[in-house]
Amino acid sequence: MTHIGVGIDIGGSGVKGALVDLEKGEFIGERIRYDTPEHSTPQSVAKICKTIIDELGADPDVPIGITVPAPVIHGVIPFIANLDQSWTGINADELFQEVTGHQVTVLNDADAAGVAEYYFGAAKDVKGTVIVTTLGTGIGSALLYNGILVPNTELGHVELDGRDAESHAAASQRVKQELSWEEWISRLQRYYSHIEMLFSPDLMVVGGGVSKKHAQFLPKLDLKCPIVPADLRNTAGIVGAAVYADQQAHNDVPTAPAV
């Protein structure tokens, strides 16, 4: 019997969800998508999530993971980007449970992508420290050690040369500032060298839409650790959310080996 979960990925423009085969990391059936409401309040977005869950026909015992573009600290959202600011201070776990009628696990969208890449993608079974970054409007990040997620790292907001790193090195800045590939690569080099110095990772994985063009920039970065493109890309948030929710539901989060 297939082990099934539900993943829902909430973004600034769309809310997407699917049934996920938790053994293969693949969608079961088609993905469902709705536009994010113009007034993207917690209640309005939660109602869309309920619609998606109902349309997917999720059984009551199926684990459900939901991603948000924000840190999630014990279910509470301290601040948020790309959605209505009324999300700030909301206990998202309680909100989604109340509106959907299901037990849910809420996590940061980049963390979900990192979980997916570790279990089914470019970082599969890598031992040690793995950092997954998503290059887009900003820079999202996930940090895992032997498969254990260290949540809410927000490495796009490290300060570099007196500025927020993502305001300088995100993929959106290449377009906005009309940078050449070489100019942008020099900014990425500065960013990833700094991250490597701070964490000494065993692997770095780069996702986001620009990762489709990874041959244009990743081979030109000079780092000690390997840096590779993400495998899952558009499915990572949904798959990772479902996997993480299943781990939380069954208390099946991997533990670090004894030192």
C-alpha cells in the first residue's frame, strides 16, 4: 500500500497542493493550484488550503504539511514576506487546524525544499552538513545535518559588506540591476564563500528558477565543498512539506549519531 501525504505550498502568487507518494517523493495525480487572494489574510489563504485538501480527498489520518514564506517558531509566524502582514504573530498550526479540520504541520518554504532535496534529490543520503539555498526574489535557505532539519536559518539575510545578502545576490537582482552573468557570479562567489566559511558544509545545493540555467554560473564558483543544482525544483516545496509532516506525525525525525 502506498504511503501518502499531502503537501501545500503557499506563495505570493499561488497556493499549490498535491498528494505525495512518501516513498518515492513524487506526486500522485495532478497538482492543484489556486491564485493567492489579493488580500492574502490568514483566513482567506487557509480557506483555499481547505479547498485543496478537500479536492485531493485526503483521509483524516493522512499527514498534511503546509509551507509559508516565513519562519515558523513552534507554529507561530514572527514576520512574513509576500503575504498580508496580518500573518505576523499568528499561530499557523492552530489556524489551519481550525479552518481545515485536519491536523497540519506548518514550516518555512525553503526548509521544505531542503527536506525534499535531502530525501529525494541532489542531497540524497549525504552525510554531514548540507545547505540548500533557493535563488529567486530573495534567497531562501535550509540547513540539515545528517538529515536533521535546523529550521528557520534565513541565510539570505546574513550581512555582507554592510547590506542584506539577498538584496545584493538574489536572482531577482541580476534582472533588476541588469547585471551581466559575470557581474552576478562575482556576487554569488562572495555570498557562497561567506556561507562556506561560517558552516563548512559537506554539500551546497542551489534551487530556485534560475537553477535551470546552472551551467551558466555554478561551475564558475570557486569553493572547497561541492555545489550542485537542485533536482526537484518546482515539486520540492510540496514534497518536502508532506515528508516533514509525516515525520512529525510519527515522531520519525532522524537523530544525529553519537559523537
